[in-house]
Amino acid sequence: MAGDNKQLSDFDLDSFDIDVDLDNPFADEIKAGKPRHEPPRRAAAPPPPPVREIESSEPRRRSSKDFNPDMDALLLTAQSPMIIEGMKGYTQGNFSSTTLPVYMEALKGVALYTKILDRNPNNYNKLKELIDSDTDCKEVESIAFNMYRKMHGVDPDSYQEKLAAFEKFELLFKEAVNKASVSNSMRLLKKYLLMSGSLDEVKVRNRFSAGSADFANDVQNFVQHIKLAHEMVKKGKCEISKGLKGRDINIYIIKTSYLLYFYYTLAGNPDLAEYYGRVHSNYKKYFIIRE
């Protein structure tokens, strides 16, 4: 290494004052007229016996050379049950905060199917035997293809059509993740509300004055999710709690926008305070929803 070479170069023998004649270590004895005694020569040592490899009593650990499983197949069989569980929650309209981990895993699973088809259709063809023989994998494929059939009236035939089916399936779980993520932020918001449902301004002020790191993280969560909630309203897919038709997400935006208005007022940021104040006013006056 360059650092090691530098360290070695610092120990330069020319920089030291040495009183010994390195070329003739017996120089002092010769000057004094002393006879030079040669050390006795030793007989050449016999060559060492060959080193025998000692076998360890411990079992040898397997390495990657011992096996090379098909990782795509392992991942498909592992993720497919999560996709099915996520689909059950979606059809039931359950987007509570507790469903967020399930939807995230389901999204990863469908993204894997999409990636295999997009990366190498031939590899998907090789995995078809596994998909047909595994109940969960077969059900996942059936759900994706049924979605395609409802949209286009025919089953997907080509690889591009099958890819389109899984891409649509992937979008479904992205929507589910967004809804469950907003639900999780709704649960977080309750920490800063009074029992009446209005903002606990004393708590917010105290957390701000104390410079609480947890509070700063919560504020960033609200900034992210109020934007996400607004996008969901614009797209018209904002029913988080079944039957409420988006009323819960409107209430979330009203309360979160007021908290952010109050926070940025305390922080001395009039532009952001005014922006969230306008959002609060608009959503409080009108029930904003798109069917």
C-alpha cells in the first residue's frame, strides 16, 4: 500500500550516524592485532519432511461452488403467499396502518414477476413449470391475467401482454401501499390532537421549543403524506376506509395542513405557513373529492 511504502521510506539508514563498519564487522579486532576467530561451520541441515495435510475433524462448510440454486424460483415461491395475502386485504378494502408491511411485501413480489418478464422472457418460460406446479405462484399468475382479461377482453398471449398484466398488478399494490402509508400517518397525527380532535397547540409549541428530533421527523412525515394524500384526491382513488368515500382523507388533510401552518409560523417561515394555511382553508370549506 502507498501508506506502508511511505512509512518504510522514513526509516532511511543514510540518515542515521552509525559507528560500526557494516562492510567489515571485525575491523576493531584487526586494528588491535587480535586473531580473528572464525565461528565453527555447522553441517547443512537436512531438508524438512514434507508437510502432511491434517484433516480437520470439523465438517467442511459448503461454499457457493457446492450448489447454485435458481434464486428467481426461490424468491417467487417465497413472495407469492404475500401477494395473495395482500390481494385479500385489497379486495376487502382494508388499508389500515397494520397492512402497510403486507402491501410492501406484495409489491416487491409482483415487481419480481415484472422484472423477470422484462429482463428475460426466456427465463420466465423456464420458470413456467415451477409456476404451474406451485399453488401460490399459479394463483398470482391467474390474478394478473384475469385483470388483463377484464381490461382487454382477451387473455394475455405474448410476453409483452403478460408484462402489461403484471405491470397493472404492480400499480394496484403501489396504490395500496400509498393508502396504507397515509393511514399510518393518520395514526401518527393523533399524538398531536386533543380528545376533541383539534390541534394540541401547547404540545406542538413545547416540542418545537425543545428541538425534539422525533417531532422534526414527524413533521417531515406529514409534509410527505399530505402531498401524497392530495395526489390521491386528484386521481380520485382516495377511499381508505370503506364507505367513507374519501371523507377520512379530507379530514387528514385539514388537520395536517393546520399543524404544518402552525409549525411553520413558529419556525418563522411565512411562505410555507401561508401555503398550508390556504390548503387548510380550501379543504375545510369544501369537501374535495373526485369520483
